Amino acid sequence: PAPFPLFPPPYWLCPHNAKPRPFSVPRRPIGSGVEFPARPLVVRRGQRFHVGMRLPREPRTGDGICLELTLGPNPQVAKGTHVLVPLGGSSPTGWSAEVDEGVAEPIGGGANSGHALWVGLTAPPTAPIGRYRLSARTRTEAGEFAAPFEPDNDLVLLFNPWCQEDSVYMEQTSDLSEYVLNESGRIFYGTEEQIAERAWNYGQFEPGVLDACLFILDRRGMPHGARGDPVMVARVVSAMVNSLDDSGVLVGNWTGDYSQGTNPSAWAGSVGILRSFHGTGSPVRYGQCWVFAGVVTTVLRCLGLPTRTVTNYNSAHDTDTSLTTDIYLDEAMRPLERLNTDSVWNFHVWNDCWMKRPDLPEGYDGWQVVDATPQETSSGLFCCGPCSVKAVKNGDVFLKYDTPFVFAEVNSDKVYWQRQAHGGFAVVHVEEGAIGRRISTLGATGHARVDITDQYKHPEGSEEERRAVSAATSHGSRPRQRGPTSGGEVTMTVGSGPAVAGADLELRAVLKNGGLEPRTLRLRFSLCAVRYTGVAGAAFRQEQHRRTLPPGQEDTVTMTVTYTEYQPHVGDQDALKLTVAAAVQESGQVLAKELLVRLHTPELTLTLLGPAVVGRPVSVQVVFQNPLPAPLPSASLRMEGAGIVRKGLNLDFGVTGLYWFILVHTGLYWEGLGGKNGKNLVKIWSKLGENQIKMGKKGLKYGKERVKCGFGVTGLDWFILVYTGLYWFILVYTGRGKTEKIR
């Protein structure tokens, strides 16, 4: 027989990583006992892993063995997507294969059948990432043989931030526990004076998420040979996580009408979104900035890029590349909202990912801004970044990608224009330091909010900061506007009392005369609701005041707004915006300030009611207090956790009524199909949760009541439930032709 006959399937080739090598990733016990599911094997660039081959005899002098890897539908050697690695040598693209004498484990198919050969295979730190097919070629005196590609032998290659030669290497490797490995986190929102947080399940190692992340790159049509460049990968992810241009992951919706999908505030994590997109190929409805950012964090961490979720308060949206935020007022100092196309978001959430930037001059490596929220186009696509944070800090807006837009978000000046008697506009006030406040992320320890404003800009008002602003605006669409700044004899600050949803709100302006002469002021208060994106509604409360300030004295002007007055105007994620404009009669000095007030809502409190043991159910008490002087008719609770809740748990409460529920028994297990309450189709199975409806050996069990039904017999069953507003009752169960009433 030929020295190298056909290798016996299916275990002739066995990708394996039993012994961690340098830069291997710490493993985490979920599912199969590793951070990713066992198949396919997942490794990182620059990391040595093992391939086991079972041969009918030992290799002899003159025999040749070559490992073959292909990536994508049209692999090419020149693109690095078709790799041939001779045993004991390396490929032109840097892959290497050496006999590994340190592994003596048997290979599947029998410990004594043939000769076991273990090979240490190493991918270069520049290799394209993705799912590779793996096979082998042999050459002997009898001829050549190429083994077929088997799906079980596939491997997925990821970026490696633990490898110094990888362009995503992070020197502070202790931070990688947060920026790559942490599957949960918190995303900050609210206003700069009222910072709030929401928990988010990134779940980058959950089953199905890695496949969804690779599908995103395929869906965009990204060339496989370009997937070794983290700059291009991050840019593609930025474009693909929103649905514009390319039918990407999420549909953005800021209208307040979410009847055709999921309210963005209802999402608790990325896993369900990515699984849905991968499974259906259709964009998921709906997302807003924190949802886009949460999904980007999941995708980039899954692919191996260190990534953090960043929140910028008072985030400007510059629509005309002027690198200023322009606010227009009429002659009476009332805002002209139809002209105010620039907006200031109460908060905006994006991402920073860590990488080297060989495409930029030296000094711009490190954190790079990536923003998937569709705001403005970049090279014709709705994407943003990667943009060097250092370039933003120094005002180097001529560097790619999208640095002018990001600079305006964090460090533009607020320029107030007033309409003049002749119909034109003049700059009457320039407010410095109002944009880009308390930029926040979760620290490397994963426990507390960290303010990273100093990474994005120099200290406010410093010579370095003003120099950066001057350098940036010199590249804007119009010359920098220089007008009266916040200095002057009279100063004004605005503030509010406790802002609690359901309670009355007190707003105030504090005026102080620092001059030597009395000053008379005319003030105008204007209050409106504003979406977190800065889009303002019509003013529903306006007041005018006149005050005379003696030298060196101060005065406080207040405005009280009742709950019944502001309630009709405030929606989901909305805040109240107070605009106060004042003019000094004697000197002509103009003052203007804006205040965003977020109404506090109660936090959810979660309490474990027993010990949390792996593999056992645990009861959790969730408490929410309604702060409003009216009932909440249709509230819902969404729960998600990595490795804890396999399917997102969605509990609706507050709605009474009659439900019906269908079960199908397949002969092996029960499957919940769905149910109906009045006009709305609901998923009762997920509403009640697997811990509440229990399947036992004797049948279906709900609480303490058991529904007797014959297991092993396939068929259709249904039962009727009534929700009283506090708890569920099962009324009637029908199965095997028998109807029973059950409490």
C-alpha cells in the first residue's frame, strides 16, 4: 500500500489548544467550559495552537506534510487568504508549523490506530481574522494527496491584544479583563448634573454571537484580505451596526412611536439583537445611541479589539462643519428653533477602541472613536471613525476619519446669534466650555464611572485648549466667530431644585452685579421639552422679568412648574430645557444660558432571595416604585444575563385579562408556541419564564399545581390563564381529549 493512504475520517485532523501558550486568553467556564463554544476552535493571532494528525505510519525522510488554510469564497495566496504552511517551515505570509513534541494526547478515532502527530501552528499577528477552513497535503514517493476540508476542522482567528506584535496590543494587559473579556457593563446617560446608568449585557462569548459578528463583515462584503486591519474592521462595524445604506443590524428611531418593534429603552443587552439579525438577515427595530454603542462594544470585543462604551454630556451635533454650535434668537431673545439646525444632545454614547494607526503620523495610536449612530455621512456612508482621541484633543481635524465631527461634539463653542432690526444676524454672545462635559466610561476595574474628559481635551479655558479650538476652527466651513464671551460686570447662573418625575419643579436664575454701578436687566425664561438628541419642542411656558441689581449684590429669579403642566410634553428619554436670556439696559451686555433638567425616576432594585448556585434555579426579587400620582397601565420588565437567561425574559405586568397558551409536545419535550390576549399576540412562554412553568417526569407543573398529561405522546395542548394584575390563575387545561379545571 501507499505509505500515506487516505486518512481515516472523521478525526484525522484535530485542531486543539489543550496547553495555553504565551498570549493565550484566560478561559472562562461557560457552556462547554471555554470562553467560546468548543466548535469551531477559536484562537488569536500570534498565538500558538495545536493540530493533531493521525497517520498510518511515522513520517520518513523525504516525506512532505503541508497544512492548508483558506479564508473566504475566493482564497488567494497574495491576499493572505490561501495559506500553505510546510511542516517545519513557514509560509510567505508568516504562518509557521512545527512538530510539537510536548503533546502526547491521543487523537480521536482510537488511541492505537496509526501514528499521532501533533503540530504547533502559529498565525502571524497581521493575519486576516475570520473563519478558516483547515486541511493537509502530503507528498511521498507514492505521490501527492490533499485531504478534503471538513467543517469540524474549521478554526476562527481573532485579533490578539495580548500579543505585542498585534496592532491592537494593549500594554496595560490588566485592563483587558474589562475591555475584552467583561461580558457585562454599565452605560451612562442623563445630563451632566444628573448622571444615571443602565446595566448592559454585552454577552460577546454567548453562543451564536461570534457567528453573528462574522456575518456582519460578510454582509457588508468586506474583502477577506482586508480583515487583518483593525482600522478597516472598526469602520465597517461602525457602518453595519446601523441599518442605513446596507440594511445593517439596527434601525434607528427617535420618533417616540415604537409600535412596529421594540422600544430602545427596553433592550437590556446585545445578544438578542445580534442573534435576531443573524437569524433573519433583517435589521432589528429599534435602537438609539446607547443601543448602537452597546452592540458595537459586543462586536468589537468579540473580534478581539479592546473596546469601551463612552458617554459625552452636552454633545454637539454640528450640521454644517463650522465646528461651532450656533443658536439663533429673535429680537426679543426668544429661540428661533426653525433655524437651530445644530443641536446639543443631553448625552450621546459612542465607543473607543484601542489600536495602532499606521495610516496616521506618529503619535496618534491608542484610543480611537467609533460611532455607529447614524448622524452624518462619511465618504457617502453613515459611519464615523475610527478617529484618534489624541487628534481630537489637539484640534488636528485634518486627520482621518471624521475628526472634525467628533471635535465639534466635545469642544465646539456655543455661538448665540440675535436677529437685528435690518433682518440680519449678529453674534451677541459666545459661550466657551459648555460642550463636551463629564465624558464618562466604566473604569478598567468595571466597578465605577471614570471621567475621561482630560483624554479628549485640555483643561477648559487653558491656553492649550484655546489653541486647539483655534486650530480646529481654522479648518471649518467659515471663519471663527469672535463675539462677546461670558465675561462682563453682570454674571448669571441657572439651576433647579430636586427634579423628580411626578413632582413640581423649581427653576432659577441667579444674577450678580460685580460692577460699581446699579444695573437693570430684562430676563426671559423659556421652557420646553427636549429629546435627548437636542430636538426641542415648542415652548410651553414663558416668563419675562425685570430686575435692578445694586453694586455687588445678587438676586434670584425663580419659576415653578407643576407636574400637570410639564407631564403632557415629556416623553421617553426626554428632558426639560430652560433657556434664560438677559440684557443689561445700561451697558448692552447680553447673557444667555441653557439648562437641561432630567426628571429622576426610581431605580430598579434586585435582591437574591436565596443562594446562587451554578446549575440551580435562584429566585430574584425585583422592586420598582411608581412615583407618579397615577397608575402605570402597561409596564414591562426585560431581564438578560450572560450564561444566566438563555432567552431574554420579558414579563408584562399591570395589564389584566384573559390569555390562552398553546403547547406542542414533540415526543421529547414541550414547546411553547404563543398565546393571545385580546388584540395582541403575546409570547406567554417567555412571559411566565422557564422557572415558573416546570416540566417534570409526570407532566406540566405550574407553581404547586400539577397538570397531568401523558409524556411520550406527541400532540397539541392548550390551557387558559387569567392575569388579575397581581398573579396568574390557570383555569382550564385541555390535553389528550380531557379538560380539567385547575387553580
